[in-house]
Amino acid sequence: MEAGAGVMEGGGVGGRDSSRVGVGHHNKIGYVKKGIIKKRKWMRRIIKQAATVPIMPIPLQLQQLFVSCLDVFKGPPATIPAPNDVHKLCTILDNMKPEDVGLSSELQFFKPTNMVKGNPRVTYTTIYKCDNFSLCLFFLPATGVIPLHNHPGMTVFSKLLLGTMHIKSYDLVDPTNLDGSVPSSQLRLAKLKADRVFEAPCDTSVLYPTTGGNIHAFTAITPCAVLDVIGPPYSKEDGRDCSYYKDHPYTASNGEAALTTEDSDSYGWLEEIEMPENSQMDGIEYLGPQVTEPTC
Ligand SMILES: [Fe+2]
């Protein structure tokens, strides 16, 4: 499977800010395309013309996810989905397979023996994006890292489709001051929400603007693919730019009351940093099954 994906542009998480990044490298994830090859041969035989690119059938789960997202995120951007809507999307995502987005554990990229030489750059691709939500795939080679980053005002569903990864996540203890402004302190106290290894297939995890581990980091143990539903997407113009963080062990400082030893394991100090140089991502064209807008 050598369906090379075309390079678009490098970027941070979600690739929303190309000004902070360099030119993307060439990447090959590959997509399952047995159907395409078969149909191309059929077309050659029948019409004896150059092969045309046929339309890949839409997996029901992906289309169902897309249609449900159109409904769930139809409100004003930054509306947090209601619990029943969260449940609906989680149920669909929990049942999704790599094949639903044109991937397979058989692809060379996902072989556990596939070790990357040099910096293991992360790749992303966008299945669909509108003002209210986006569907994105992130590809992490073994040891690849998406560093601690936030999702301001966003609700994000993450489904690990392939591989094994470590996820660490935090929520800020006090995201804003009483007057709504952001605290000026360089170090922000944060509560640890997750610090463990996830192995596909596993259930969907959900983060919210201030809960569920809004600030998280992924570290791939084996090559991974993650499907994210992001509502609303990053938008610098709308105040949803991505910030990066470095975490420090909890110690009582900044006038905070000392915690017990047990509690201190559950907290950390987050320091906002520039996007780490070696964390730039490469954007590639999505070559898997397409979603289609429902007709009224
Ligand atoms: Fe994220």
C-alpha cells in the first residue's frame, strides 16, 4: 500500500497557524485502496481509457459520525454538546474501525517494527472542517509526541484507532480570575486528569473547555492513528489559538496552600511555552473515504 499522501503545509495542532511553522516534509501514511485498484482494472477493460479515480464507498460509521456532528454542533460555535449528544457521538466513535477512514493495521506505517530515523514527526489530515467542527486524523510514528497543548473553548472527542500511546492530561484549577481575565502568573496550577497508556481498540475520551483534561499530550509507544472530533475548530480570529505547556511537579509555591503528599501527585504546575521546535506537524491530503452533505 503505497498510496502517498500529498503534502500540504506544516503546522501546530490542527495546523491552524502556518506562520509558526516551516515547510512540511513528504510523508506517506497510505490508505487502503483495494477497491480502487480493482475498479481501475475493470474500467480499463471495459472502456479502454485511462483509469479515472472512482469514488470510494462511504463507510456507514463515518457518514453517521459526520451527520451526527452536523446536528450536535449546529448551535453557535463553542456551545458545549448536551450529555445525550456526547453519548451519541461517543457511541458512534466507540464502534469506529480504522477501515472507516481508509486505514488498516496492515499498512506499513503502523507495523510495530516501523521505526523512524531522526525526529519522528507527527502528521495530520483533515477529513472535514466547517466553522462549527472538524474531523481530523493524527498519525504518530513510534516515539512521536504531540506536546502539552490546550483546546480553548472547545469540546474534543478522541478515538485511538490504531496503536498504543501514553496520554497525559490536565485541567487548570482556576482557568480565569473572577473578572474573567487570565491570571498573569507564569505557572498555573493544574489537576492531573489522566496519566496512563491507551491501547487500540479503546473507548473514546472526551475533553471539555474546563474539564475532562483540556490540556493534553500524546506520546506514541507504537505507530498510532487518532481520530479527533473538534468542536469548534481552532481559530485565531475567534480567540481559539493553541497554547503549549511544560509541566512541573507540584510544590507549594505561589502562595498556594501546601497539599498532602497524596494530593500533590494529582497536581502540577503548567508553564506556557512557545511551540517546541521539534513538535511541528506535517499536513497531508486526506485520501480516505469522503463524507457527503445530506440532501434535504
Ligand atoms: Fe489535542
